Amino acid sequence: MTKPGPVAALALCLILATIPGAEAQQGRGGAARAAPRSDRPAEKEPAPAPEPPPAPYDRDLMRLSEIVGALAFLRELCTAPDAGQWPVRMKALLEAEGVTPGRRDRLAGAYNRGYRGYALTYRVCTPSAQEAATRFVTEGERLSHALASRFGG
């Protein structure tokens, strides 16, 4: 499970600010207590390092992550012998390519999208689930070979 990002935290604060009575619940009756004042100037946290520009292969890498997520679900559902390998492969991909927290979150999000998309569709292994898994293996092989041949590795 990942930590909520700054956007999620800001969204939560905005939602709480718009709920009537949220201030009263926080104050527990009576006036809100003022924060103690300090004579020291407030120390600012250093700004996070800017996110580097996306790599030219990021789009393909996100698709590959989504495919791995779908295969993690489908191969487990159909009790394939390689079912346990797909989450391990995604972990290796995250370790190799998740160089910044934002990029790591995007890769994990793509994996989760692939996994959840098929978890909503299939409850039991069917011939169409097996066919989808076969097509994903083919597409994943094509993508990984293309990435390796164009960008090294």
C-alpha cells in the first residue's frame, strides 16, 4: 500500500473543509484553541526535487506494467504454473525503473489497473480468460523485446 501523495492530502483537506460541522467535531465544543505562538521564524521544509522528464519509453513501460498486472490476476485465477512469477516480475520492474516516487506510483498504478480490470470481469477461469492471458503474454513479450532492442538492457 502506498502513502497518499500531496494531491490526495490536499484533496482530503479540501473535502473536510467543505463538510458542515467538521470544525465543531474537531474543536469538541467551545471555541477552537489557538496554536501557541513561537518567537522563532517557521522553518520551511526543502522543496521536493522536481520530477525528471518522462523517459521516451515510459508509455510502453506503463503498458507493460498493466499487462503484468492483468497476468498476475489471470494466471492465478487459472492456476497456471507461472502464476507466482508475475508479482515478482513487477517488483523487479519497480526496483529497476521506479527511480522516483512519482514514477514508482505510476508503474504501480498501471499494474493495479490491469489487475483490477480483470478481477472485475472474471470470477472463474474461462476459455476467454485463458485466451486473454495468452494474448497478454504475446503482447508483453513483444513490448519487452522492443524496449530492450530500442533502449538497451
